[in-house]
Amino acid sequence: MMEQLEKAVEDKKTFEWIVKVTIGKNHNQVDIQTTIAERIGEPLSEKDKDTRADRLKERFQRISEEGKKKILIILDDVWEKINLKDIGLSSPLPNGFKLLLTSREEDICTQTDIETSLIFKIGVLKEEEAKKLKNGTTRFTCGLFLEDSNIQKEDLQRYGWGLNFYQSVRTIAGARRRVNTCVNKLIRSNLLIKSDCEGSVKMHDLVRDFVLSKFSVVKQASIVSHDNNFSDLLEEDESYERLLLKCGSMLEFPTHFNHKNLKLLKLMDGDKLLKFPEDFYTSMKKLEVLSYMNMHQRLLPQCMTNLRALCLRSCSLVDNDVSILGDLISLEVLNLAGCGIHKLPSKLGNLKRLKLLDLSGCVSLYIDDGVFENLNQLEELYMGVCQESCIRFSDTNCDELKILSRKLFALELEFFNNKAQPVNV
């Protein structure tokens, strides 16, 4: 709804500037000040919060006195009282300024010096919209991203493929089209929000809370560790099927982590000293999707017969050795983007069912002969590095890639300066 309102205001050209800031649950005053300053084209160089607020006030006053621009400031998703002085504003607002604030709590509005007569209540989701939200797999998957974060549509597609959401679709490309169609419908229904980040969307926290509250339906949870422990947050007797766990500064993973029905596990932002129990994967017989982001431990699984998607993004792997992944014979999606591996071992040629392989950002990568030759089902291959340290292709690699490329729906690679270069790709 906020997106539609913002667009309507833009179309009417009532304001020269529309400054929108998503506050969220854990807002940071400096970040809010920075965003506002950048949106009006006058970045702040001051470090002190009060000094920055005074500088914003001066700029707002100058704009008001000039009388040339009308400005709408939108503070979206406010969870607690906002002191307008902290962002250079006061009540009443300067001439030419309007403020729009959204919050789930009416008290927040009154505490922010907004007159009661100017507060409008928005009703809950209509029954039809609630049913759409309740019954959609893509909506559920969106709940497995952090609050206010960008949700990459490519992640939705890869997770969905691993969870077998697209049983009637035969190709990765077909699944991607399905996701795009679903995402566009959700945006039109105001259940997802367009993002400034290309290829991404966002989910409003109210919608996200609704998704995660329907545990009996979706059986998933999103948990952030603030006190170095998940013990009090994870219910042992709950039959979780999908979990997002943000590890934070936690140093030891719970030894009682025993969730036999897990189909998707997503861990992110683990401390380098974080330790995991030796039998971490033992109970996860049903796991279909495993996703790690910014983790620094040797967490590579082995002999997991149901695992269909493994996503390791920006993870530090011990010895950069991924040979063990060759035992995951059911794997269909493998993402090693930004993991810094230096070698793609021949054992990965055992992944006969692999349909998507993402090696983006794996600089100076050496590829064993025979890997491409054995990936007969591969449909998409991504090897962009965006740096000078390109993938080191051997003559055999080039010959295999030439043959493989005839079957691929998507191929991304960098130009390179070594002698071996594939032709007719």
C-alpha cells in the first residue's frame, strides 16, 4: 500500500522531493540521518548525532525559506517513538514540508506529536488476500529472509527448486519464470514490495509476521541470536520444516539441535569462533535445501540422500576443498558464489543430476579435467568473477565446455587472458 501511495504522490507531482525512510524494529539514528541527507542531495560529514541533526534542521529551514521545493518525508514501519528533532524537524513542520508516518501502534503516532485528527487507521488484510498469503509457497519462502532485507528472486527460485515446489516444471528456467510471475502477483496484491536492489523484492514486516505466525501451516521460523544462544528461542518439540537462524556472536551451537523434519536450513553471519557439534547433520535425514551465508566453519555435509540444493555464499571453507560434495548425488543446485575455492575437483563430476552450478566470484579457479564432461544434466553455469583473477581454463576444460554449452540454457563467464580459450561456445 505504501508503494502505491508513494507512486500516486509522484504521479500527481505535488512534491518536488519524496524522502522515504524505512525505520524498522531496530533503527539507527545515524543511518536515518544519512538516508534523509542523501535523498535531498546534501550528504552529512559530521559525526556527532546532535550536530548532524542541527545541520539537517538548517538545511530544511533554508529550503523552506527559499520556498522553491515542497518535500514529503515518509517514515515507514516505525516501531517506537521518533523524536523529530533527531532528524532536523520540529512541530509544526517548516513551510512546504509534510510528514507521513506509518506504524502498527497508534500510540507511536501520538507520541511523535501527530495530531489525533490526522491519524488514519488501516484495516487488516481482506479474507481473499489472507487466503492468498496463507496458501502460497513463494510467500512462505519470503519469510525466511531477515526483516527489511532484500529478497533475491534467484534465491526464491533455487530454494523452491530444492523444496520441489515446481513439480510440473521441467527446467530451471521454467521455474524462474514461475517465480517471477508469482512475485509480480504478490507485488500487485501489496504482499511484496519492489526493492531498489535489482533482481530483489522486500516483504513488509507485517506480512512477514503473518507468514511466520502461521506455524501450523508453514512450520517455519526465523530466529536471530542476540544473546549468543538459540536455546530459549528454539522449541525442541516443534516440528520445524524450515528454519532461518542468524548466528551473530554466538560461539557454540546448541548440542540439542534435533529437528528431524527439517527440509530447509538457512544459517548466516556466524562468528569465526563458532563451534558446531560433531553430529550436527545426523538427524537431518529429510533435509532438501541447505543454505549458508557468511559462515566460517567447515560445515560441508556428506551422504545426505535427499539434499537437492546447497547454497554456500561468501563462506570460508577450510582448505578450500569441496571434494566431499561429490557424495551428494541427489544435488541439483550448487551455489559456491564468493566462497574463494581454488579448485573444482573431479569428484564433483559425480553430481549427475546437477542442473545449476554457480561459481561466481571464485577467482583464480582451477577446474579438474572431466568435471564438465560428466555434468550431463547441467542447464545453467555461472562463472563470472568481475576481477582480474580469472578462471584458469585448460585445453581440456575448453573442449568440454564447448560440448556442454550446446545443452545449456544459461552460461556466464569472463573473458580471460590465458592461452586456452573455448571456441564456438
